[in-house]
Amino acid sequence: MALRSYDEVRPWAKSIRRAVSEGTMPPWHADASYGKFSNDRRLSDREKEILVRWVKQGAPAGDPADMPTVPAFGDGWRLGEPDLEVAFDAVELAGGGPDVFKNMSATYELPEDRWVQSIEILPSNRRVVHHVIIFVLEDGQQSPTGWLGAWAAGMVPMTFPEGTGRLLKKGSRIVADMHYHPTDAASSDQTRIGLHFLEGEPEKELVNLWVQNTGFKIPSGAENHAVRSSFTFRQDSVLYSLFPHMHYRGRDFTYTAIYPDGRRETLLRVPGYDFNWQTVYELEAPLDLPAGTRIDCLAHFDNSAGNPDNPDNPDPSVDVTFGNESFDEMMIGFVDYTVKEGLRPLSAEDRLKLISAELRRDHPGEVFAVRVWERDQNEDEVIETVLHFPSEGEGMWYIPINGELIEGRLIEVAGGDAGFSAILASSFGRLAVQGRGGFESSELSGEVELGSQKFSFSGRRVDSD
């Protein structure tokens, strides 16, 4: 509905009073008890009282001379003409049917590497575009610093914090991860992005971190199923924003920081998550996170027949796992941050060296250097990893892949001196591990299965002869 004039507003007066009194409008889903955010859309108590009193008085028109200028809403760029515009191919969508997912790739003319200050994503048909995630492919691999930008219902163009930027390299490719939700009628869309560049290099690269869990299973009928994810910062860092993401079964989402001294701080709590309003919560003041700080994300899901917000659950008797479709689920806690020392975070390989040194210092005799390779591939093409394998309890396996350092928990460990079995719980899901050797041995080897993919591994205790 439009609210540009008194004649448009007056028929909705009672609905406005109810929405304002109940706090459903303007849409803002964060618990006011935790965190302060620069883009907080909530009305003050004084503003609410003025609107409610106006409706109770019969919603009078007031003096026309006091009417403000009507804002101009167009279909063009909200941030003005971009320095670089990239258009993706048009997509034709049939009426009805399931959601459509496409990775749209585009090239661009850029004579040199440039730093992006702002990104605006402009679908031509917002009625069918559910969300867009823009990332960069460098030498065929996704940039290790996360996405370039994103768009979903309720989001505005992204302008990065002062002194920060994201690098766009000459000769790389831009990819749009498109999620379409067709209407009943046939339609089309052509999405464009507009990039605004910094002059020169920023002080810091703004990193987009995905604190996610892809290995969960929400049981059929579960009304309040908990799913967790976490990430530990290995360098002194600065936090700028938080963006929780789930699908229709998502009930609530909480970010908690556990500092090296044991202190806990709730950074954000979204008690009534709404899939239809994707909000980036921008901190009013950047938050320092000392090295060793862990971010814990906790989400709850309602997979029951009584969930009124779940139109895409035709069968609540079915277990639900991670997936791209709206009737699947996701659990991602996006985090935007910078490091205090240097332009960007250490590489995954350098972080692995630090972790290895810390583990050898704190857990002598429990650390293995492990080489991993795909079963049928050349053993020379290996991934160098580090495994913390204690005699009791859970272990941790640190695996650098495509510029990221995957931290997987080794759980459900069983076996003896001759061999062991375990589950590797990571962002890739739950991987079955079968091993030979183990804690009592100076060497170990075995296999890891990820769906139809099979990997071999071999390693030796780091501090053994």
C-alpha cells in the first residue's frame, strides 16, 4: 500500500495504530535489551504516542501547508550513477512451480584492481526475486573474504564503513547467486549491480564471515529445535555488523561473544525471526574482539504442523536439513569484520600454523599433522591439515580449503588401538571417518566420506620422532 498523501493514509488509520502499538511496524526484530544499532527503525515512545493520539482524535488532515515534499521513488539507482555497472543475462520464469536457483556469471572491463566502497543490487522485477548474493571468482575460486554484497526484501544498498572496502580484481568474474520465487503468471527479470569505488586503498578490507552449520537435521514435528555454530577469531578484530539468516521454520537467532577472559556478551537476539524481512544489523559503534574471542550462534526452528509462518512445509512429518530451496533450511550467522593489524586477515595456511603452534603448546602429544587427498586423485595434490586428537572427548580437525580454514569437531569417537571411527561435524555437514592407528599410535591413516566423494588421509604425531 502507498502512504504518500493524506488520502492514501486515512483509510489505514486504525491499522496503523494497531501496527505501531504492537511494534510490528516499522519492521525491526531485534530485542532492545541487547546491542545498539545505527539502522534501528523503531519509533520512539513519543513518536508512537503522537500517532496513536492522532488516530483516536479521528485522524484529522491538519494544515495542507505543513505537508512535506513527497519523496521521489524511481526504478533507478538509489546511490546515483555507479562507477561500474554489471548486467546479468535476463531470466524467463514460467508461472507457478518451484523456486528457481541460478548462478549468473558476468565479466567486466576494469583496467586495474579497484576497491569497492558501495554496492547496489537492482533487480528489474522484485516480485519474483527472493534474494541475490554477489561474490567474486578469482582464478576460478570464490574470494576467501566472503561475498561482495547481497540483496533481499527489506535490505538497502550496502555502503561499507568508513576506511574499509572490498577488493575487486582485474580479470576476475562476478557471480550472482539468484533465488527466484515465481508468481502464478509468467515473468522475467534482469538484475544489474552498481559499484562505487574508493580512491586508492582503504585502511582495512571488510571481511564477510559465514558462521554456519550445514550438518543439522531438524526432526519431524519439532517445535523448538536448537542448531549451533561458532567461530574463533585468531587475530585482534573489529566487528561492524551481524546478519542472521534462516528460512520459514526459523524462530529465533542469537549471537553471543565469549571473550578470552571468560566474559560473555549477547551481541544480538532476534526473538521473532521473519524470513520476509532480511535485516543487516549495523552496530552503532564498532566492537573490539580480542584474539581468542569466540562467536557462538544459536538458532531455533519450528518444524511442526502448528507453525503459522511456514507455508512451505507441506509435510511436517519429514526431517529437514540444510539446502537452498525455501522448503529446506539454512543456519548462517553472517559477520562483517576487519582485523586490527594489517590490511586483511591472515591466510588460511598462516592461521593453520598459528593453531598448530597453540595446540602443540597447550596439548602436547595430542596433535597430528595430517595430509588429505581425494581417493582417486594424485596423492601429490594433498591438503595439509592439523588434527587435535585427545585420548578422551572431542577432537578438532583444521582443514584449509579454497582460502578458508574449516574447523570441524571430531565427535562420536569409538575404537581402540587398531583403529577408530568418528563423525567430523563441520560446515560441510557430518562426515563419516574410518581410521587406523589413533591416539595410542604415532601414526594414523584412513578414509573420510562426504556423500559420494571419498577422501584418504595419513598423518603422524607432530612431536614424535
